[in-house]
Amino acid sequence: MILDKKKQIIKKGFIPTHIAIIMDGNGRWAKEKSLPRIIGHKNGIKSVRSITTLCSDLEVKYLTLYTFSIENLDRPKIEVSNLMSLLGSTIKNEINKIKKNNIKLNVLGFIDRLPPKINKLLKDAMIETSSNTGLNLNLALVYSSRMEILNATRQIGKKLISKEICLDDINESLFKKYLFTAEMPDPDLLIRTGNENRLSNFLLWQSAYTELYFTKKYWPDFNEEELLLAIEDFQKRDRRFGKIK
């Protein structure tokens, strides 16, 4: 079933270059099963693994996962600590597989706010995979789109003050150079799981013309078949970018 669906999607040829996903619903998935929240997050890792593998098989060039927002830092300390431990162990366990599968790991966000050990682990993983040429796996960690935009504005302001640029130099192309996604195309498809229909401070600038797909599935239940359904829905859409065909 999945293999046939994958063949049909590949045959159509209209596959997103960049897929972004808001991985929502881990905690509610666990709560409905009377399990600790961390179990939901652990099961969410399984979905990350299968979705990353499928995107690589489909030759999707960029996969950006909303992993941890700046706002998440305000969660109870024990949950944040558990999430950091899970992140660290996952990177350690998966790094060899990532390298073997020619995946390049990138991190988008204000990662200096992470614990030093986790920060170093992530930076080392990015260095180890920097020469890979397959799927670009982007983890949005300690990420805030509003803060990203403000940060870009401050950097451009400094360039103006130092007279490295003038006011007329500022356009969309220049602004993009100061975003975390400077070297990437904007997402073609943004998926949110967990039965919530909002962007939650994720890729606000980059998603201006992104196709949005919302599903009631919690992230631990979002499998290969669900991603294929989302891509199939994307393939039916008529993208005009405000123009007339």
C-alpha cells in the first residue's frame, strides 16, 4: 500500500523541495494513554526517524522540524530537563545513521540558550555531517520566528549605522540573508499535527506562500502513510503566488 502510494507520488513529480513540520501532540498522545509526557516525546522520535527516511527516499531536499521553541523553555524544569536529555541521547544514537544516509544536520535557532553539553553535541554533529549532500535535516531548536526577524532587523540596523549598506539596499533578498534559513528555499509545504490550526511562531517570514496542511493526528501517530497523504494533497494544489496563470 505505502510502496504503491510512494510510486504514484514519485511518478507525478510535483514533490515539495522543502517540507516543514510542526510536530505537535506528543504530550496529549501520552495523556490519552495515561502515560508520562516524556513517553509521548520518546514515541515522537520514532516518527522523526520514519519521516526523515521517507523524505530522503523521495529526494526531498530540506526537512525542517519544529523541535523546541523559545517558549518551551518556560515549561516545568523537570520536563525541559527530560527533553534535553532525550535530545542528547537521540543525537548520540542517530548520528552514525545520519552520516551513513548522507543526511546533513542543521540547527536553526538560538542554541546558545541550550545547556553547554547539548550545544556542543549539536555543533559537533553539524560539523560531522557538513559534507553530506543528501537531505538537509533542519532542527528548529530554541526557535522563535519573531525573534529571528527582530535579530535580522538588528543586524541590518548595525550595517546601516556603520554605513556598510544604505537604506535603498534593504529588500527581501537582503533581509533573507540574515535569517536562519538564508541558504534555503522557503518551505513548499508546512504540516502541523495535533489538531491545531496555527503556525505558533514558526517560519512566519518564510511561510508567506507556503501550502499549509493540518491533521488531527498526534505526532507519534504521524507515519509514512500520513506524510504521503499530505504530499498527495499538496500535488493537487494550484500554486499561483498571487499571480494569474
